[in-house]
Amino acid sequence: MLLETLQQARVAVWGQGVDGRAVVDYLRLRCPELTVHVLCRPAEVDDRQDPQVVFHTEAVSNELLDGFDVVVKSPGISPYQAAVQNTRAQIISSAALWFSNERSGQVIAITGTKGKSTASAMLTAVLQALGHRVVLAGNFGVPLLRCLDVQDFVVLETSSYQAQDGAIQADVAVLLNLYSEHLDWHGSETQYHWDKWRLLQAANRVVLNAKDRNTASLLSQQPLSGELIWFEQVHGFYELNEVLMWQDQALLSTYGWQLKGRHNLQNAAAVCAVMRALGADMKPVINAIKRFEPLPHRLQTVAEKDGVTYINDSISSTPHATHAALSTVNPSRTILLVGGYDRGVDWHWWIEEVAKRPPKMIICSGQNGEKIHRLILKKGIQSQCMYTAALKSAVAAAQQAAEPGDCVLLSPGAPSFDAFQDYQQRGDCFLQWLE
């Protein structure tokens, strides 16, 4: 949506998180005469003394929304709720504003159920190492509407929330994988998958995981118009026995860089596929990947005490992420901490996989911890298993049970919102409780 359209409109910004605040600041900068109405909770009202920013703290209904011509909705607010479905206002996203008014350079948008933050940060580091002007934006990085400088590339880490409205017009779109997540927001796994798929529909080039079954299923139902580029297949970049391959050539093993796990080599394969599509010399690309450091809260070794290693994988918000984390350690010497906010995700398949190589001990906590605990007991997994309501007491129990040579792995497989502001706070608390 062009800014000229907003000049004479009654405009609201719905949400006062990181994205919402960026929208307000952007509108005040680009449309200084416009009065901006902010719909938020009372606790989110800031202390700015700006007569052209008006806060509304009542519950948002379609009647409230109908009082505006345009509402810029924050990504975390589901469009499937009645207030959105029934309003006469035009609901748009911050991405719609940026792509219509501020777009700069080539946009590479990366999404997936897991791995998108690591892959996006890795791609950004590679492009910077090759001398490009690049900014990491979106769900991880700075909000799009704070990206106002000229860039060669914008790497856009894209959640399903941000992809849903189809406003992102990427030059290259990457889909790493598709599992089950965010069911409370999307309403169903099917809708979640289709909302992710919208990111790919307008892209000039699309990078896809050849081994992801859900990707193959969606592609058969709705083919894409952009050029298809595949990773995780033998004609391109792929992971084989914990080695990153290009066709029949070995490029990098798990011992040749700082990240852990086969899944991160698959992320590297996706990054390499993008860089090759851009025509880059692959030798400096591989060298930059080797130097890339793990992001915080992602299989991060945070302490070694009394012979016990403590690993923070708080970013893990799905059972698939926890399964990948377990593949990086020796299960027989691992005490696993799982559980958190319950989004209704199915854990049965994870229980079946864990039963094949069970950890030494599983401690369940959080909103869905008791449910996971029951499933483990019902399956009869040969692990010591216990439930405690709070993660803090789970960490204390793990410390008490751990012996020299053991690993305590926090990989919850669930979001943090039952007890924490976000996964960062959960990971930070984990580290504090170890001190």
C-alpha cells in the first residue's frame, strides 16, 4: 500500500510489540501529518508525548476496527479471529508498507518450521563476507520498516505469521522444511502449511528441500511459477553421513565448523544453493560458513560443571527440533528437559522415535509437560522419567541426577509462553539457574 493512500485515511496500528512500534515510528517519519491510532493492552502504552499518536486500550472488536480505514496488524495477531474476519477496515501488514514504498536490493526470504533463524543469519554472514551490503530483517533481525537504507540484499527471516498475507515479494524464497507448529494461530496444520506456501508463490526463484514430504505434497497440489532450485538431492547440495556434499564432492563435515547436527548441515546446503543461484564463487562461501558461529539458545554449550555439560537449545519449539537436538548428543548420557506452552502439537511420533534410542533421563515440565510424561510412561520407554510443574525445579532435578560425563540438554520442543516472555528469557533463566 502506497503512503499517499494513507495520507487522508484513518489509520490504526494493532499491536505494540517490536513490529508495532516500528510501524508507528515509520508512519510518524514518512507521514508526519497523519494521526496514528495504536490498539494495544494498557501495559503497552508508552510514554511518548506525541499528540498525533493516540492509544486505545479497550478490547479489540470488529466494531473498533470498523472505525478505521486501514489497520496495520502486527504479525503475532491471528487474522483468523472474528474481529478480523468481520471488519470493514482494510487489514495490512508492515511488509505491505515496506514492499510498496521502501524496497531496496534483492530480497531473499527464508522460512521453515525449524532452522530459519540459523539459515538466515548464516546467509547474511556469507553475503557480508563476500563484501555485499546486507541487512538481516524480519522475524529475526531488525523489523522491515527500520530497513530504510540502500542495500544489496535484504535477508528476510520469515515466520508463517508474516508469510500469511502474501505481501512479501521475494526475489528468492527458501522453504527449509514443513512440520506441525502454531496450530493455535492458524487453526490447523493444513492452514499452517498453506500460509507458509504463500511466501513462495510470488518469488522469482524458489529453493526447496527435496527430502521434505510436506513440501512435495503442496507442490503437487499447487505448482509454483518461479524457477525451482533443490537442495538435499544428489544433483545439488546435500547432507550425507554428517558431511555437506556438492554432487559427489565433500565440502564440509560436522568436525569442520562450529555448529552441531545434521540439520545444520542441511541449513548450510540451503544457503549454498542460494549462493550458487546468485552466481557466487563457492570457495569463499564455504570458508565463510566454516567461520559462522552458533546463534544463542541454539544447541549452545553454556556451562561445564563437575564433569557435566549443559546445553541450551531453548529455541526448540517443536518435537522435530528436540529430535534433531538429541541426534547431536549421546542419549545414554543425556538428561533431557522437555515441555512448555501447549499448542496442541502431536507428540506421539516423537515418543516412537525416542523409544528407539532413549535418553538416560527425561524431565517434563510446563503446560504440556504432564501430557508428555503420560505418553512416555504409556509407551514404556526405558528411561527414568519424571514430571515437575516448573522448569526451574526440572533444572534442579537434572543437576542433582547428573553424573560426570553426562549432558543436560534443554530442548523443550514447545514454545515458552506458558511461563516466559520468549525463548530468550527461558534460555537466560536456564543459565542463571546453573550458577
